[in-house]
Amino acid sequence: MIPAPSHANSMIQRKIPKGTDAWPVVGIGTYDTFDVGPNAPERAELNKVLQEFVALGGTVVDSSPMYGQAERVVGDLTAELNNRDKLFFATKVWTSGQRAGVQQMEQSFKLMRAGARMDLMQIHNLLDLEVHTRTLREWKAAGRIRYMGITHYHAGAHAELEKLVKTNTYDTLQVNYSLVEPEAEARLLPACADAGVAVIVNRPFAQANLFGRVRGKPLPPWCADFDCASWAQFFLKYLLGHPAVTCVIPGTRRVDHLRDNMAAGMGRLPNAAQRKRMAEYFRTL
């Protein structure tokens, strides 16, 4: 069992290049895990997850209208815990047309109980990009959102994403990146670093596929050199060791897994040589 991270350990933070905020490097995603009904028994555990997330220094909570009930659950639990002021809310617009986009974003404000301003609104999978970009520019200028971003979840979109981050239009990029989906390292992450675009990593565990490769296998002893005590931390610290990555957003509805994930953002991170060793070792498994 992985022990709970010590509250004396502080979460590493990284600044959003085009803003004044700094994010704790481990956030939480809500895809699948937060998609539960109002009377589902999982709600009680999610309440504990969100409470522990804040206690351990987390702020970034990412959701989307395409995640079923996730936005509503985030809003309900945040109201129950009265901790909206401690969280950074990110969600997405995922529809076609200006009017439909505005209606969907207004609904997200209500469901998440975001208040007068959403921290980050992202154009999900680049759907109707030009239309929503115009709206988000207007909303940002009016103070309705603090940051605007774009997202995708597979490498086939990376070339287009690279072009877009170079336009200096977007504050953030959310993209898939993991030890089995490393394509972003080649050009996209360097482009984000050059353009000053904050990077949020989705699919950090490749939808849990990474764990099948390491089940029953011990961590190599040299992981202690960068304060890594579990395979989850191995996978997350590898990503966080890349200087262009601002935040990772693994999802969970279990408190023990949440604690394990959060510990990846504490202590030392692997340097370039250690990251290379990690990738080479993982390929042998």
C-alpha cells in the first residue's frame, strides 16, 4: 500500500506562461470517474477524493460536457465541500455553431457552479474551432473566462495542434502524452515551450493500459533517486520531468489512488538522463 503523502510536502507548481497563476503539477480529470448519478454510492467516495485533493494541494479540475454527469457532480461536490475558491475549474465546448456553443458553455457554468467566471474554457477536439475561438476571445475580454485553450486526445491531431499553438491565440493546450503515446515529445511540446503555451496532459496512463505492462513487477531501485515509490508515480513523474508540461490530470474515484497520484508532484522529478533511463527500462517490460 502506498502511504498518504505527507502534508508537510508541498506540491510542485508551474506558472502558466500567459498568465499570473501557477498550477500544482497534478490535477484531476473527470472523464468516466465522475460520471455517476445523483444517488450512486460512488458519490460518497468522490466527495472524499475531492476533499483530499484540495488537502494535498491540488487545484486543477478538468471536465467536459461530453463526460456525462461529470460537470454536475463536480459542481454538487464543490458546493457540499464549500471549496470553490480553492479550485481551478477547466471545462470545454464541444458542439457546432456559435449559438449552440454559447448555450453549452452557459450550461457548464451552471452545472459546475463556477460563479461569474470560468477559469479555463477549452475547444474540445478542435470542433468548430474558428467559431468558438471568436466567442472565447470575446468572453475573455469581458472577463467571463480567464484562459482559453484547445484540446485533443490522439497523435493524428498533433500537426494541426502545433500550427495552432504557434499562432499565439491560445493560452493552454491539453493533449495526450504517456510512455506509450510519446509522440508529443518530438515537435508539439517544444512548440508549446517556444510559444509560451501551458500544457495539460490527458491520458497519462493511456487509460490504465500502462499498468498491465508492470503488474507484479517491482520498481527498479534507482527510482528512489527522484522520490518515486509506485508505478503510478513512475508514469506521472516521467511526464512531469519534461519542462514543457505544466500539469497532468489523471482521473480516479478512489482516495488511495488519488494520494498515490498526488505524491508524483512532490519531491524530486527525474532529469533528462533519468527520463531516458525510465523510457528505456519501460520498453524492456
